[in-house]
Amino acid sequence: MSDNCSHDCSSCGKDCSSRKQESMLKAPHKASSIKKVIGVVSGKGGVGKSLTTSLLASFAQKQGLSVGIMDADITGPSIPKMFGVKDRMTGDENGINTVLSPSGMQMVSMNLLLDEETSPVIWRGMVISGTVMQFWTDVIWKDVDLLFIDMPPGTGDVPLTVFQSIPISGIVIVSTPQDLVKMVVEKAVNMAAMMNVPVLGLVENMSYLACPDCGKKIEIFGHSKAKSIASEYGIPAIAQMPLDPNISTLADEGRIEDYDAQALADVFAQIQNAPTRKI
């Protein structure tokens, strides 16, 4: 550091020990109260990420926590459908209001802003990322103990924006047993490591089918990779969710909160133990 250093790092191009690391984290709405934020991610689409988000949120709500879900999959929102929520989000000069599920869970989703839930959202990446940030900075989240963010698949604009701008305590990765998915899970794990975000758990969806007659577990999509991936990357908890037609039925009927997701208990324990990040 030079003797005549002004200590104004914003106007200096030198790399020295006095340079401060500027945080990119954004504060939530001034009227919001959010204790902990958890991201739910997947390396590719079609693995049941939104379903896992819904089940984790429902499980947490049943443990007595006040829960919220931010549906950050702007172009493919599905959270409201699974909870049977059809009310539209409202707002005024004070901010944007959440919509409540039948159990009182708070949520926001692009589908709760559209006139028709089947209307496509044809936006470019920067507009989509900006909308997700508005769900954080402009929405009033009331006394939320645990906010789940259902992110779009992959490692693109929205996951990057969330990792950089929202103080998430950790992520849960969703996969299926196929070898191809193992590769994309590793991409998600590596991105989390690069962004210094801990991986709290791995949920292997459609892990097996339980025979309705004898109860034997049949691995339809191949042998489970969950334990080996968790061991290789030091992921502390895994959950293996069955291929259960009851889940699909409840999701289609908007009653996902009725499903008993006890299989997610170990992952939920890691979420509870994760430290809260501050702005």
C-alpha cells in the first residue's frame, strides 16, 4: 500500500491488502422479516425440483415453522398449481403482497401475476433475473422462518443472481438416479463451491418404486447414485424419494401439502442447522 493511499478503493485500480471486498447482497423489503433462505436447485430440468421444493416447504410448515416459497422459475412456474393456489398477487405503494396456500404458507410466482396461467413468459435473461430480485426486494415477506427459493434448472442467470444477491444459507440439490444426471449434479455442486454456498443435502427423486404387493424396492431408473455422490462431495444428508403415484395425484389436485414427506427429515435437519446469513 502506498504512503499516500486515499483509502478510496472505488477510484483505485491497484490490488493491495487494503482493498475491501464489496458485498453484492441486496436487502429484502424493509417490511420483510426472513430468518433463513434455502435454495433448491438442479443441474437439469425434469428431475422434480419444484416438487421437492413443495415437499420440503410443506414438511417445514408441519414442524411449526412459518414458511415461504419464492418461485424463481419465471418461465416454468409450477408451485401455485401444486398448492391449489389461484389468487392473484396484489400490491400498492408499500410493496407487493404474497399469496397464501391452504395451510397459510406464503408464496410468490409469475403465474400469480398472469391473467392466464398458461400464458408464456417470453423474456430475456436479464429481465427474468430482475423479476426474481423484485420478488426479494419488493415483496413483503411477513415473519418467515424459512424461505425456499425454487430456482430454474442449470447454472445460468437466475442461480447466479440468487447466489450473489440473496443471503442464502445453503442449497439442496435434486437429482434422479441416471448416470447423465450424476454429471449435471456435479456441475451444480461445483457452482455452489465457486460461490461459497454450502450444499446441505441431495434429494434423489424417483429413486425407486415400491412394489404394491410385497414392498420390494425396484430401481426403475438404475442403481441409486445418491450415496456415492454425497460421499464424494461431502454432502451431509441425502433423501431418496420414491416414484409414488400418490405424489403426482396430490400435485395435480393442488393438495401437495397432504403428502407425508418423512423421507426428507434428514435433509430438513441440515436446513435447520445451517447458519443464518446476514446482509
